[in-house]
Amino acid sequence: MSTGSQNRIRHGALNLPNQITIARLALAVIVFVLLPLGQYLASLVLFVVAAATDWIDGYLARRNKQVTQLGRILDPFADKILICGAYIFLAAEPASRIPAWMAVVVVARELLVTALRSFLEERGADFSATQAGKLKMALQCLAVVASLCLLGGLRTATVPPAWLPGSVTVLVWLALVATVYSGIGYVISAARLLGAAR
């Protein structure tokens, strides 16, 4: 491969931040394969690695000025696949403390925000992630991690610490509240932007 081609890959669509995002998608697929097999601890490790790359790819893209249109599409897509998929698979496990209806709320919120963002950004509006959205993502990740810890302990016939089941329930509900709250915030912002555009 020529030096020019290598530079185009490094600074273009297939730059390092986007490669990390693609790797996150691949890790998510592996997590979804492992979860039905009851490999909760392995799923936990891979989920944590995948979730951590969400911060790394964004940081590198901003620091190196490698923000691309592909990255703006892939990054939120990878986040949604990882979180929504994890919630869906965990909802199939009664001991996870994540009921099916809660997974539906999470997926519905992500679909709604994605639709609003696509509609408004096509019209030139700025619909970037908010602090509430970032907090929502953090709490959802913590809820998934705590749930996997609980399932992993049960799978190995290890009695979980007395505080763990209750902590999982608290985190799951906090994540739900943050999900609904941030979703409402996006809807209000979208309504304001649409109103100002008239």
C-alpha cells in the first residue's frame, strides 16, 4: 500500500477512532453470542471493554481532529446496538432484574431520539448529545455491568454479596429514570427547534 493510501485511511473514513468504533460493534456481537450460552463473566469483561471504547474513540477523534461523517453515524449506532442488545438479552434472564418492559422502554427511547436527530440534522439543526444523555448512557452501562455480575455469581453457584441484588435493582431503576428523563429532554428540544424553524 502506498504512503498516500495509508494517509487517506488514517485521516479519512477509516481513521483510528472509526476503527475503534467498528471494534466496539464486533465486541457487541460477541457479547450477544456469549450471553445466551450463560457465559456471563466473559460477557461482562467484553461489555466493559466495549463500553470503555465509547469514550476513547470520541476523545481521539476530537484530539486529532479526525471527526468524520462516518464516525458521527457509526458511534451512536454502536452505542445503541451495545446497550439495546444487552438489555434485550438480559431481559430474557429472570434473575437479571431487568424486566422485558424496561428493555422496550430503552429501545423505544433510542429509536425516538435517533429519528428526531436524523430529521432535525437534515435541516441543519444541532442535535448533539446532552449531559443528560451522557448520564443516561453511564447509568445504563452500570446497570448492565451490575446485572452481569449478579448473573455470573449465580451461574458459578457463588452466593452474591447481600448488597448486590438490591444494588442491581437500584441501578436498573436509576437507568430507567435517566432514560425517560433524557428522552423527554430531547423531545422538548426538538419541539423548540421545530417551532423556531417555522
